[in-house]
Amino acid sequence: MEYTREQLLEAKRQIDSTLHKLRETVKTFEAKEDTLRYKSQITLAKRRVEAFTIANELIDRELDRL
């Protein structure tokens, strides 16, 4: 599927925003006293950060090709 430059830039903007929020979420959970209680939420947030980082890199590659 083909995407316009504008669509890719907007997707990247949205991903950057989500990444920022997820990183802050991880910091918040890791700062809690009983981090074991939040282990699954921390793991999920970190996995999402990784997935969105990959998506961002793929969007960058696509933008470079345009």
C-alpha cells in the first residue's frame, strides 16, 4: 500500500507522542515502592515502546525513499 508523505509524517507524529507517554508510564511504574506489583504493566509498556520504535524506524525508511 502506498502512503503520502503527509500520512507518514502524521503517523510518525502520533507514534512519537505515544512513545513519550509510554516512556513516562514506565518511569512512573518503576518509581513505585512495590515494583513487582506492576511487573506486567512495566513489561507491556516496554514491549510497546520497542514496537513503536520499530514502527518509527520503518516510517523513517519510507520517508527517505520518497
